[in-house]
Amino acid sequence: MNYLYPIIKADYLQRSRSYAFLITLAVTVYAAYSFVPTPDASYTTFTIDGYRGVYNSAWVGHVSAMMSTLVLSLCGFFLVNSGIKKDIETEVGLIIATTQISNFGYLLSKLLSNLLVLLTISACALLMGILMFFIRSHGYPFHISDFLLPYFLMVVPAMFLVSGLAILAEVFLGRKTVLHCIFYIALFGGIMSNVNSNNNNPIEVITDGFGIRTVVNSVKNKVNTQFNENIENVSLGYTIHLGKKDYKTFEWNGVSWTGFYLFSRALWIGMILSLVYLSSSFFHRFDFKQTVRKKKEKDQESLLKATTAARTRFDKFTLPAVVPAYGIFPFIKTELLLMVRKDSKWLWFLNIGLWIATLFVPLHFAYTFLLPVLLFLQVGRISELVTKEKTNRLHYFTYASYKPLQRMLPAQIIAGFSLLIVLSLPVICRLFLTSGHMAAIQIINGCLLIVMLSTFLGIVSGSKKLFEILFFALTYLAFQGLAVAHYLGALPHENYKGFILSILMINVALLICSFAIRNYQTRNL
């Protein structure tokens, strides 16, 4: 256990000093500002049809805690799910493997460093929530317990759960980013699916991994009792309201935390610790003997072939003539091959299956649901468009190559865009055949947006994390019915042409900024 503290400290400092962390922190602070909208705002974050709680200490504190739990659980996994991978890439893991630290001790240190990163962001959200109370509330007393208790009982256990799931994903699913995404999306959706359940029986409380349902039911019971209503569903998350809407207000004074609720939080923490302990038996401890053995066998075969070839007569006149090629087409071909060969074949079977399904399922379902899923499955490929050189420490060569700004960067953008267009082609063709020309144009526009976001965020941060977080958030919000987040334009808009134009302007701005920043990087390496 003496080794835990240095590993936790080093890992935390390394992550907290990265651009991805700082940008995520800034976005979280802004998001925390929006958790408590003004009374005349066109959106709500905790929506009860026709009703709104007054901004007393309990309401602001609990809503801020619930939204922090939702947002950080949604995005935090993708921020911290590469701790072990980073040790493999930097070869620090080989040093750790020679120490006396146990597998469980190492995984526990990674879990705790993940937790510290997420709690740092949560603490900033807590401070912003307290600030928003003094800005938004008028005439209500401030009680610090209305902020600390919800954060301690909801946010902290939820962040522990997310941190542990990131460790389990890395141990059992390796470095397959797409598998991590599928695993977490399925689990996150399962946990959030019963938030509106009206049952408060022990099973329902225990299965609520994020601890939100108890607060939701308390608010619903307050409204139903005070106004003689029968409201069963509320919405947690950003909900856009078109036009001015009148609300009846009510005063809610918080939740009475029960002993069983506290036991359920402790049970989830204990379960995660148990699973991490069990996973330590399957942890590779950076032992890649099988890979090394196969590499040695392959090297021996190559050496044997080279020796055999050397024994034969060498005639330089039989070699093909050297023809200089300064175009970008070889780069595009290489980038496409790198993306196609990135993941295992069975994932391509899944992609092809979904691609074929978009040809035959109802067009609205293919456009609204299947196509965003299909494009999101390419997150591992698209996220590394401009970051793989830095990840593999080849940027010293690529930046110094012949015209990297005119050849390599355009080739990466064209290759990523081409891949997404080919995957979207069935829906695009069906829309053109049914006179949905504007929607088809928006799909092309949306595919370009995804590629440009990956390019810009990858160039700025040097990491793929920010794009993965943003892409996941966009996909999730699109499935929640938020029209602005559906970058493919499948949901109705008041001004559809204005939406297309806005996305196009964002694409142009991202393109210009990406080239400008990469130009600076290549000149100041």
C-alpha cells in the first residue's frame, strides 16, 4: 500500500495538467451555470409539466446535484477510461510491473485517481451551484446542508461508480474504444431507464445506481399532493420550450434521507470495489509475452526470407523506377486503410449489418435512430484522425514532411468525411428519392461537422478525449429529443434552413481554425 499514494498523485497531476481536463473543467463550470435557468429562460433542466419549484436552497442544491450527477456520469467515463492505456503507451507500466505493488493495489490506485479527477470537476460544479443560488434566489435563506448532502450522497457515489466502470472496461475490454462506448451506453441507459418509477420499494432504491430516483419521487409526490395531480413522468436534462410558458410554483424543502438509501449508496461502492478486486485476477500486469513471442517468430521469418533473398543475385536494373509523387491521394488511401483496419472484423460485421438495415427499415427510424448509432460506432476511428501522430510520437516526422498543411491534414479530413458519407449513403439516397433534399444536405453537413469537431479538438488538445466526450453527449441528447443536438437534422426545427446554415458556418469556422493552429504547430514544433 506504500506505492498507492505516489501512483495516485502522479496520475492525478498528469491528468489535471492536460488540455482535455482543463477544457472539460471550463465546460463543466459553464454547464453548472446553466443548471439553474432564469425564470424566463426558454429551457428547463428539471421539468415537471406545468410546475416549477421556487429557487430556495433545497431546490437549487438538489437540482444542481442531480444535473451534476447526470452530466458527469454521462461524460466522465470517457474522460477517465484510459489510465491503464496511458501507462501502456508511455511504458510506465513496465516499471510498475517490476514493483511490489499488487494487481489490486494498482487498479485501486487508478480507481482513486479517476475519482479524484471527477471529484475535482464536481467540486467546481458545487461552488457554481452555491453561487447560482445567490444570483437566482431572492428572499430564501441559505442552508449549506442542502448543497453538501445531495452532492455527498448522489454525486460522490456516482463518480465512484463511473471510476470503477472505467477500470473494469479497461481490464476486460482492453483498448477497444468502441467496446467501451457500447458497454457504458448500455449500462447508463439501463440505470437511467427507471428514473421515473414511482415505486420506493427496496429493490427499486438499490437498483438506482445514481441515486436520483428518490429525489425525483419526492418532488412528484409534493406536486401531486399539493395540487391534486397524478403526474408520473418528469424530465431530467435540458428541455427546450418553444414560446412563453406559464408555470405554477411550489416550495419543496428537500428529501428526508433514509437509512436504507444510505445503505444503497454504500452497497454500490462496495460492489464496485468487489468487482475491481475480482478483475485484478484477470489483469495482464503489462505482461505481453504472447505478443512478444509472436513478434519474434515473425521477425525470424522475415530474417530468413531476407537471408534467402540476399543469397540470390541482386540486379538493381530490375527494380522499378523511382517516381516522385507529391499529391494527397496516397495519403487519403493510407488514412482510409488505417481507419478500416483499426478494429476487429466482427465490429465491421455490426457496421455492415446496420448499414444494410438503413436500406430496409422505415426511413424515419433509419434517419432518427439507426444512422446516429452507426456513425457513433465510428468514434474510435474518427477520434484519432489527427491525434495518432502524437500518440505514436511520429509528429516530429510528419510536421517536417513536404507540405504537411497542404497534403496530410486535408487528406485526413477527406478520408474521415468519405467514410461517414459512405456509411450514410443509403439514408441520403432514400431522402433524395422522397424529395427530402434539405434533409439529405444536412446529413452531409452533419458528417462534415463530426469530422471537423474531431479535427479541431484533436489539434487543440492533442488528445481524442474531448471529441469522444462531445460526440457521446451529442448522440445522447439527440436520442433524448433535443433538436439542436441532432446534428443530422432528423428532428423538426422552426427554421430548418437557418439550422443548416448555422452548422455550415460552424464547419467553416472549425476548418479555418484547424488549419491556422496546425500551421502554427508545424512552424513552432
